[in-house]
Amino acid sequence: MKIVVAGGDGFCGWPTALHLSARGHQVTIVDNLVRREIDVELGSNSMTPILSLTERVAAWKEVSGHDIDVRIASLTDYEAISGIIAEIQPEALVHFAEHRSAPYSMIDREHAIENHRNNVEGTLNVLWAIKDHAPDCHLVKLGTMGEYGQPNIDIEEGWIEIEHKGRKDRLPFPKAPGSFYHLTKVHDSDNIMFACRIWGIRATDLNQGVVYGLETTETRLDRRLVNRFDYDAVFGTALNRFLIQAAIGHDLTVYGNGTQTRGYLDIQDTVRCIEIACENPADRGEFRVYNQFTEQFSVNELAAKVQAAGRAMGLDVQIAETENPRVEKYDHYYNAVHTRLLDLGLQPHLLTQEHLAEILKIAMENTERVRRELVLPTVTWK
Ligand code: NAD
Ligand code: USQ
């Protein structure tokens, strides 16, 4: 298949581009490299030394023999993105290309607006470009489990049957997101659903949980293919942050009482989920929603697992309750359905002590790159 991977220089996008390329798909990465610019803005870095996109793609060619086409462009530039889609005529467009940090969207008014502009405008451009230039192209869009929030009922996959005053309907599952970033994903989902309904676009919205891990089969082939590994309080996510904190001897930063529960998945499953979605396209006019995670954990459970893995490797790992910079629920009910990707053949990599040890070992090899001042949170929701 001809597949465009928008956001293919990022944490999820890079290993996905490699995975699809390794399976013989013709991959084009579209990325404006803004994530690397945000590193400069925040004074942060990937814990792993990632190469430039040009160097990464050249290394992949050397290692695998496969070409990956690269276009440096922003989805917010309609001329650029519509031209690329018109030229390539992709069968699938995988859309990772958004600003994805909740704390980043909460820094101040300017960041909240830029977050909305980048994400909502970029997705609208993609929808119009598909409609006008490649109407059969399947949009595979990365949403988030955070769109639903943490309701006191089971979370369904996108839709819920509701009986109200004697009448029934199948309606979008209610949304209650926890940051301006998560809200952009809600707006995207509504815009995509509308475009499917009025224009007959085919789309899959992948409501992904928090991703952890680093390596995939393809990135392990050569050090130059290594993935990015965020640890700072703005872009680092819970489990990866805890692993790096354990490696550098920092207390694990459990926010508040640590009972916040979310869905999690390994980056190795992210790349497989995208492959499954691309190879099983939605019908014309269908807006399909899959909940993309494999296991649920509370923050306390994650910290305890990292502590055990660290101690087994001789590290003195302490857990510290840290004042929560966010406004979020504690001691809440959480049970989210996630069967559709399993039905299509996903075989999850579960969170084992062996796997934690593998990631921790890489973290321990890169501790000199960590800037300790970036570990504690500074952005607050209030
Ligand atoms: P990332 O920040 O590492 O990568 C995003 C990439 O998109 C970057 O390379 C960035 O330069 C690019 N980009 C951003 N805006 C762009 C634009 N307007 N035009 C072109 N390129 C642009 O993020 P990630 O962790 O790889 O996440 C990818 C997607 O998956 C995001 O949409 C995110 O919301 C979603 N997601 C991520 C996680 C997670 O835990 N990492 C969990 C759920 C959902
Ligand atoms: N948390 C801690 N300590 C930390 C970091 C986080 O206790 O040091 C807690 C947070 O308070 C939260 C939970 O861990 O309760 C998850 O936080 P996170 O930073 O790992 O994840 P989140 O902000 O939700 O965002 C990440 C990605 C985002 C994606 C989302 C999926 O950055 O792009 O959409 O995960 S989900 O969580 O399902 O919404």
C-alpha cells in the first residue's frame, strides 16, 4: 500500500514508518520537525541520541534496502499537504502529526491556542485534502483514551447504545477530557465523524492510551534507528519517566495519591495496531473507533513495578508522593472496552519485569544525557 505517515519523525511515528516500510508498504513521512523545535523551546532533549530525519532514513535504507520518502511540511499548510496527497494518491494516511502534551497545552493562553490551531487546523486540512484529491484514502487518526475522561461507567469503543424516555439510539460516547490538548482530540473526532457523514470519507479514530517503551523490532536493527525517549515533565509520559527517574536515582514522581488509572500500551503494539488499521480499512462513510491500549494500571501500580525492576538490578528506587500539578480524579472507577484490535489479530506485549528491565538497561546507559532540572513538573493546571 502507499501510506503517508504524518508525524513520522516522532516517538510513535518513526517506529511506525519503519514497521510499515519493513512490511513492504511504500511509506512517505510528512513532518515539519516542530517537536525538535519544541525541545529547543523547553531546553529539553530525548534521553536517547536521535539522529536527524535525513540521517535516520538513510540509515534505514542501508540496513533494510527500503526507501522512505520524506516531505518536510506542516499539515497547517494546505497547499503543501493537499499537493502531497494529490501527487501520492495514498491508500492510507496515518495522522500522528499533532502537539501531544497535556502540560504543554496548559502552559499559558498562547500555548493552548497554538495547540488548538495546530491540531484542529491540521486535521481539517487533511480532511479537505482527502475529499478533494484522494476521496478513497483511509484516514487513520491518532486520538486518545483521554477524550473519554474517567466516567463512573464502562467506557465503550466510541459509541454507546442509549435508551432515553422510551427511545433508543447509538450515539458517540460522552467525552470529558482533562486538558486543552485532550480537548483538541475531541474536536478532531467530531470533525472527522462529520466529514465521514457528509462526504463519505473512510476513517479510523484510534483512541490510544499512554504509550511506554522505546524499541521495536526495526529500531533494534541499528543504533542509528533508535527512537526518541522523553523524560521531562512536559513531554515525558508516566511509565517512561519513572524508568528514567529510577536510572538516575531520582525519586519516582507519583502525582497526588497515585490512584489515577489509565490504559497503557507498549510502543511495539502501537506500530502493530497501525498496521492492522491500515490493512483493514473502514468502509466509505464509516467513522470507526478503536480503543488502542492493552492493560490498565494506576500510577501507584506502575511505580511499584518500576521499583521492583530497579531493585532487581541493584538500584535504590524510592517512590515519592509529589504535589499534583494537574486537576484530575482520584480513587475513580475505570473500565474501558478494548476488544476490536484484539479481534483483528493484535497480540499484546504485556508489561513484564523482563521488559521493564530491558528499557531500564537502555536508560542506565544514557543517564549522562538527562537534565535533572527537567524532571519535576513546573506547569500547573490552575
Ligand atoms: P511526538 O510529539 O513525539 O510526535 C509528533 C510528530 O508530529 C513530531 O515529529 C512533530 O514534529 C510532528 N508534527 C506536529 N505537528 C505537526 C504539523 N502541524 N505538521 C507536520 N508535523 C507535525 O508525539 P507522539 O508521542 O509520537 O504522538 C503521536 C500521536 O499519537 C499524537 O497525535 C498523539 O496525540 C497521539 N498519542 C500519543 C500517545 C503517547 O503516549 N505518546 C498516547 C496517545 C495518543
Ligand atoms: N503522572 C504521574 N507522575 C508523572 C507523570 C504523570 O503521576 O511523573 C500521572 C498523571 O497525573 C496522569 C497519568 O500519570 O494521571 C498519565 O499522565 P501522562 O503524562 O503519562 O499521560 P497524559 O498526560 O494523559 O498524556 C499521554 C500523552 C498524550 C496521550 C495520553 C493518552 O502525552 O499524547 O493522548 O497519554 S491518555 O492518558 O489515555 O489520555
